[in-house]
Amino acid sequence: MLLAIDWLLLLEKLVLIVIIVSVSLVIAMYETYAERKIAAFMQDRRGPNRAGPFGLLQPLADGGKLFFKEEIIPNTSNKFLFILGPCLAMMTAMMTSAVIPWGGTVAVFGRSVSLQIADINIGILFVFGVVSMGVYGIMIGGWASNNKFSLLAALRGASQMISYELAMGLSLIALLMMTGSLRLSVIVDQQMTSGVWNVVYQPLGFLIFLVCAFAECNRTPFDLPEAENELNFGYHQEYSSMKLGFYLFAEYINMFISSVIMATLYFGGYDIPFVNEAALIAKGNNWIQWIGPLVLIIKVGFFIFLFMWVRWTIPRFRYDQLMNLGWKKLIPLALLNMVLTGALVLWLKK
Amino acid sequence: MGVTQILFWVLTVLALGSALMVVTSRNPVYSVLYLILCFFAISGHYILMNAQFLAVVNIIVYAGAIMVLFLFVIMLMNLNASVEPQKNKWLKIAGAIAGGCLLLVLVAAFKDADIKTQLVQTKDGEIGLINNLGMALFKDYVVPFEISSVLFLSAMVGAVVIGKKE
């Protein structure tokens, strides 16, 4: 044998990666459909209804259209970086799913397979690391376009993401004080065994996390990087064809992933509410492990709906309002939440 | 050659190559991007030693936050290859000599250090995991840790005060 590698494990992980990536892509595709349908519902319209039954094939038609559009790379742009930008945005959007526990351990062909690609010691910090890389996709794309509007939008986007990452991290620290572990699987396990979701202990922390997640995904009311009436179109103004598609798609994948993270951290992950899974599994009901991922997807679906609900309800913030909210309201609130949680944890442990 | 060794050599070549490109590329934006690549390679080395926390903090803080600020400044000042000032030849030579001196000191310092006799703990080292690191920082070294955080705070306050002055 050339290298001492557990080939079966490698194959298992590879299959898992392929499944998770394709699931996120399909969900992102149908998020675009859901967005248009929900917008239509809120504005008393019908929405897409031509392609297929109920317009269900609309995302495929959109994707096909994007693929066949003409590729334009501006003459004055930096060609390599111009292509690297959307690639980075897409890559960082996909990488986060590696540490998320999608379910417990299931038995496939006599092997017990964990439905998590990598259960690493630093779990949630890995997510933060990848998210902080996501800024580069926007910045490089905006700069390489060699267009003033793109650059302005990219700088806006980057400073917005950095500002809100701080409050997000601080609200997370309060949660980590209670769980005592960065492993996402441990955080879910604790919620499953106690039966009480973290949102009960950390309502303020969750609220801050939610607002920051909106800002991190560049969603309305924080969609300033793409404020079309001030900046024409945003950082992807010069992009066309599938490179533009990558940027738009990355946003929808980010929305999906941040919904998964919120469900995992605060809403019990793949925990089925009001059901004691451990007792059922002990009686030999292993099929319950297959229900877990479905439950997670339902929770995620609710968050995705929330993202869209807010988008079609609340108008865009002004840039100074955005910065004020981030630095002067959310960060002090998150700090307060952290101190309170710390004091409570100390008091209860005594 | 095991997997660890292959990864080590790949990461080493990547780190040194990108570090060289930081110095030699003419476009400042490329320099910053190569520096980010270099940080990733170094984080890879940390992961080889199972120092997961160090690796991810290196990425979040250096590659994710500080380099973004670098990129910000370079993009806002619109620096590119054509406006890069041509430096004096003597300055380059002086820089090379100064760097060489630092290398000499480092080599001399590490030549007889007992680090050399200790093997690197790959894969199963536990020192770099967040649990042990936290214990060390908040139990054994809590005073230096707090002093350094006060230093950081004063630096931040100072920056705000300077920024506020008209």
C-alpha cells in the first residue's frame, strides 16, 4: 500500500461531501424560487408560474439563461482577479458546511456513518474563519472590475461584514460560556439531552446573532453593497453570465448556511422537539436518526422564510444608521449579554 | 514518505514561495494576496502539529481582519504597479544586509537551543487544543494575559483619541 490511509473512510467522507454540496446547491436554487414566490405573495402578485407546474422549473430556466449569456470581461480589469473573485465567494460559501452536524450516526451497509464531515475541536471558529475569508470574494471582485461604483460597494460590503462579525462573535461567546465547547456536535448533544434549546437561555444573544447574520449575508435591510439606486448595481456591476450567477448564488448559499448555523446553535440542530431520541434509539429504533436531518431542514426552512419575510417588509438602512447600529447598539448589548451570562454561570456553579 | 511529510513539504514550499512573491511582486494588491496565501500555509503547519486553535485564530485575525485593512488602504489609495516608487539601489542593498543580519542572529540563537533535540509532535500533540491553551492562559499566565489586554485597550483608546482630534 502506498499510503496508510483508511480508504473506506475517505470514500465515505467524499460521498458525504458530494451529497451536502449538491443539497446546498439545490436548496440555494429553490431559495431563488421561494424568494420570488414570497415577494409575489406579499405584493399580491402571482410570481413565476410559467416554467413547469407552479413555475417550479423557473430556477433551472434562470440557471440555463445565466450559462448561455455572453461572458464579458472588461478590458481595463485585472483578468485573473476578476475571475478569482466569484470563485472565492462561491468556495467560501460552500466550505462552511464541513463542520455542521447534519444528523447523528446512521448505519449504511453495516458501517456506522456520522452525518458530519469533520467533527473538529474548533468547530464554530472554523465557520468564523471561513466567513472572514468571504470578504475577499467581494473585495477582490469589486476592485478588479476597475469601476468606481464597484469599488465603493465592495468597500462598503467589507466594512459592514467586519463590523458585524464583532457583535456576532461577542454574542457567540456568551453561548460558548454555557456550552463549554466549540464542537458543534457537542453543542447539539447538550441541547438534545437536556431537551431545552439554547434560545431559551440566550434570547438576547440569539437576537443579536440573527441581526448580524442578516448583515453578514448582505440581505435587506443591510443590503448596502448592492444598493442599486445609489451604486447602480453593487460590487458585481461589471459581471455577467455565470460569474454574476456565482455571486448571486453564493449569497443564497450563505443564507442557507447561516440558517443552519442558527438552527444548530440556538434551536437544537437535528433535535426533534418533544421527542427523547436517546431513549428511542436504546429501544432499537435506529430509523429515528434519519428523521433528524429532515427536522433540521424544516427549522432551516423557517429561517430562510424569515430572511425573505424581512426583505420584503423592512426598507434599507442608511449607511450611517447601519454603522451606528453595529458599533453603538449591538456591540454594547452583546457585551452586556456576555457579562450577565458569565455572572450567572459563576453564580449557578457555586 | 507519509502523508504528514508530503503535506509538510507542500506547505513549506507554498509558505516560502508566497513569502518571496510578497516581496517581489510589483503590484501591492498581489503582495497582500500572496501574504494571505502565506498565512494559510503557516496555518496548515499549525494544523499538522494539531494546534487547531492557533491555526484558526491565525486565519481569523491575520488573514481575515488585518489583511482586509491592508487591502482597504491599498485599494483606497489606488496603488498599482505604475505608481510604485522606484527605490534607491543602495536602499535595497542595505535592506538585504539588515535582513541577512537578522537571519544570522536567529540561526545562531536556535543552533544550540534545546528545541533542536525535541521532536515535533505531529497529529497527537495536545498543547495547541483550545482546552489546554485556555488553561495555560487563564491559570498559569493570567497576569501577563490581563496586562497585555490592558495594553491593547489603551492602544485602541489612543487611536480613537487621535482620530477624534479635528
